[in-house]
Amino acid sequence: MGQITLQDVQKSFGPVHIIKGANLDISDGSFVVFVGPSGCGKTTLLRLIAGLEDVTGGSILIDGKNVVDVPPAKRGLSMVFQSYALYPHMSVRGNIAFGLKMAGLPKAEINRKVEAAAATLNLTPYLDRKPRELSGGQRQRVAIGRAIVREPKAFLFDEPLSNLDAALRVQMRLEVTRLQKQLATTAIYVTHDQVEAMTMADKIVVLNAGRIEQYGTPLELYEKPANLFVAGFIGSPKMNFVNGAAAAKYGAATIGVRPEHLRIARDGEGWPGKIAVAEHLGSDTFLYVDAGALGTLTARHVGELDLSAGDDIVLSPDPSRIHRFDKDGNALRS
Amino acid sequence: MARMATNRRVAISTVGAWLAGFLIFFPILWMVLTSFKTELEAFAIPPSFLFFHWTTENYATVQERSDYIHHALNSIIIAGGSTLIALLIAIPAAWSMAFSPTKRTKDVLLWMLSTKMMPPVGVLVPIYLIWRDFGLLDSLTGLVIILCLGNLPIVIWMLFTYFKEIPKDILEAARMDGATIGRELIYVLTPMAIPGLASTLLLNLILAWNEAFWTLNLSTLNAAPLTVFIASYSSPEGLFWAKLSAASTLAIAPILVLGWFSQRQLVRGLTFGAVK
Ligand SMILES: Nc1ncnc2c1ncn2[C@@H]1O[C@H](COP(=O)(O)OP(=O)(O)OP(=O)(O)O)[C@@H](O)[C@H]1O
Ligand SMILES: [Mg+2]
């Protein structure tokens, strides 16, 4: 079991208020990703759940029990650190076994579990090496092995893949997701990479300046962003925002249209503009369009388009895909 | 041409380094040489460097007149005991200051160091009276306590600088792995800090071995370590250079051997964790 509930969790470092009241309900077995810009408090929130920091206010419930006064060792969670944080003086075997040793398991059982975990993670040939004799990807796997072997109530990951190269990252992303589904253990995963967030998560928590802006499935965030921040943060390239008269026409202070929801035409109804930059990727075409008073708009077309910089075009938003926001930036629902 | 210039520079600095090393080592060498001279030759002018009548009679006399083994054992107990106790106190202290610092941590560190700036003679009378009232004069316990307290600030400082180099993440990982604070210290922090602990231990052993102020003032015979043994040859019947040298050579021999075998650790210790 690993159900985690946050109730008005607050954290201050001295006078600085970092986490400003977080409420969250993470159901057992789900994969939840915290995303947000650098410095928004993702790591802090994760460390509060881990118990590595004390809350300033509020409560954290694990399986219904308030754990704010329980030390990290007793919370039954395991954590994978960005820096891997392997024990440098222990072999891979020692690293993976450490938690089981602390739990006082019999030697034979420890060995069996360590070997099973090593097999799952393709670490068997390296069991007797020291961490410094491993590559970054292998170290990462040891860190994951150390986390899974204890069969915790939940895994906490703090940007575990950010030190890996792009190809390895994609591969590890798949491995982590598959492992989590297979073990059916709750996972909380911190990242600032929204592709990781969208692809891995059952549910995403978008954090901004210590507040939870929205909590929902990846598609909910994409289709129904609660406010301007979430709308701008989720999706790549970023959503286009238009203010003023063009927005007022739709009864909103600001409207947002994703680049993939702008129809591109040589002429006709819509927002006229001149192409400033055209990027041809083969699979997609990205156009950065100078649309006069509306500013620079980004448009995405799947497939190749025979357009280049300097061409005059007209962009028309898909009316069913326009996001409307009031003057405080909150989404208007019709 | 460039290569020759570099070669010459290397040669000059090599000679310079050997010269400096020899100058620093010279007093010790001279002491050892003197210990093999007769009392007359010991203060002959001009002094003879190597061509004198070599004799071991000083060593025989020293051994006869005072019990070297007794003092050496005391030195071992005092230096070893005070160092071990200081480490036991300093490890948790340095751990807490390095990994959960508060606003006042820096002040506490400075305050501890400031106690080392006070000349020990300034507190001789109160310490002497306290030791007398508690029956600690001329006792091994008394000397272990005073040397332990005296070196504690340095030990904590050294360990603090070593611990600061250890990533906090690793200790937190141990905590997440279910380790209690005690086990975190024993299984993770201590083994990772072994090089630092070793150099702290060695340096502190040497400091305690050579400590002369408190040992001379607080002990007479029973608990007297080698420093007292040496001092007994510089008074009161006048100076006997050769015997004094023989006693000193005997006194520093164990620590010299220890130092020789642990040079690498010592260099690390003396640079206070500045080089990794
Ligand atoms: N121990 C601390 N003392 C004081 N301020 C802190 C401490 N830890 C974090 N902060 C502050 O809290 C804020 C949030 O930090 P946090 O590490 O949670 O950000 P993050 O969202 O994980 O960012 P990143 O994506 O860069 O890792 C930052 O402004 C940081 O400066
Ligand atoms: Mg972070």
C-alpha cells in the first residue's frame, strides 16, 4: 500500500516561504510527476514527503497515518537522488543490500533479493564492482536497484535521469515506467522536463513558486489547463497567447491557441502575418510568424509545407481548440 | 634550448628542496649524533661531525638511571587514550556541525578554536587546583582528560573540514535506507571519512605524544610520560648533553617510526583537507 495525502503542507526556510500550502491526493500504485520551473519547490516538496526536511505546517499522510513526526528511516519510502548518492566504499552488492541489512533481514534472503533486483536491472555482471568503476547509466541503475529491493510503500525520484545523455535518458525513461507498472508501487517523480512528465505520468502536478497550479492527467493538462501558467508550461512548442481585441471577440482577456491548432493558409479569414523563420524537420514544419499587433505566433504543421521565410500567410485558430482566460489568468469554461 | 633551461630549473629546485629538507632535519640528526658521543665530545668546540669516538654508553646509563619502558607505556596510554576519546567526542560533534549547520555553527567553531589561542599557563593554577582536589595529579586519567580537552578543538576542526567534503546526499540516502543516526555514522560516514580520520588520529597522536606543558606540570613519576623522562636529564645536576640526546632519541623514536610509515596520511592531515 502506498497512498500519500498532503494536507495544507507548508515549508519556510527562515523567513522565506517556499511551499505555500500544498494539497494533494496520490492514490496507491499511481505514477505522479512534479513539474515546474527551476526553483519552484519540487525538490523541497519531495524532501518533505521523504522526511528529509521538516514541515513548517500541515500534515502528510501515508496510508492514512500522519507521518510529519516520523523520521525518514521509518516512513517506508525509498528515494533515488539526482546525484545517485551511492555509497562509494561499498560494492554494487553492498549498495543494494544496505537497506535490507538495516532492516535486519537474514543473509540468505538479502542475497536472494539483491540478485533478483540485479537481474531485473541487468546489473548481475557488476555486483562486485565499486560505484566508481561504473558508467553513469549503470550507477543510475544501482540507485534504482537500491530503491526497489526494499519493496517500499512509494518511490521518490528527484530528476534521476538528468545526468544521462539523451539516448540513454529515453531508454531509462521506458525502463523506469515499465518497472513501476510491474511493481505497482506508488511513484513520485520530479522533473523539469515536460516530455518526461507527459510520457511517464498517470497524473501530473504542476508547481509554480511553491503553489500547486493544477493536478491532473497529462491529457487534462493539455486539453483543459486551469490557468495561463499551466497552459504556457505544458506543450511544446509553447501555446500562443493573444490579448486585446482579438481575445475580446471570444469574450476573454486572453486567448491561447496551441501551435498545432493553427491552420496555415496562403489567404482567407484569420490572422495575417509574415513568416520570420521556417523550420523544416521533415516530420513537422514549425513556422514563427510575425503577426503585427498580435506579436510572434508559432504554428506547427505535421508533414512538410512548401513555405519559407518572407512568405505572407494567414493563420486561423481551430475554434473548438481555443483556450479562454480571464484577466487574472484563470481559465474560462463555457 | 627550452628543454635545457627546464632541466636546469628542475635541478636547482631539487637541490634547493634537499637543502631545505636537510636544514629542517639537521637538529634531529645532530641530536642522534650527539647521543653517541661522550659527554666531553658533546660540547667540544669545534664540534666533530662524524669522526668522534662512537659509544652507546649514554643509552646504557639512561636505561640504568630511569625506566624507559615505564615512561614509554605512559606515553602510549596518554597519547592513545586522549586521541581515541577526543575522536569519539569529535565525530558526532563534527557530523552535526557539517551536516545540520545552524546560524551559530561558525561562531561555535571559532569559539572552540579561540580556546587554543589562550596560553595554557594562563589556566595552570585553576587546573592544578581542580586536579589536586579531584585526586587527578600524577594520574594517567588526569593526563588523558587534560590532553583530550586540549586537543579537542583541533580534532573537531579537522574532522569538520573533512566531513564538509562528503556529499550530504549519501548520508540522506542511508537515512532513506532505514539507517538510524548511529548506524549512519558507523556504516556510512566513518568508512567514507577514513582518510580524514586517519590523518586526524595520527596528527593528534603526535601532538599528544610531544605535549610537554601539562604533562610536566601535572605528573611527577607514576603517570609521567616520555616528556618528563627527557626533562629529567636537563636538571638539576646540570646539563648532560649526550645523555639528554640519548633520552630524546629514545623518546621520539616510536613516533618517528609511526610518522615514517604514515607519511601520506600525515601530509593530508597537515594540509587540513585543503587537497583532496
Ligand atoms: N535549505 C535551504 N535553505 C534555504 N532555501 C532553500 C533551501 N532549499 C531550497 N531553498 C529554496 O527553495 C526554493 C525551491 O528549491 P527547490 O530545490 O525545491 O527547487 P526545485 O523546484 O527543485 O528547482 P530545480 O528544478 O532547480 O531543482 C529555491 O528558491 C531555493 O533557493
Ligand atoms: Mg530540484
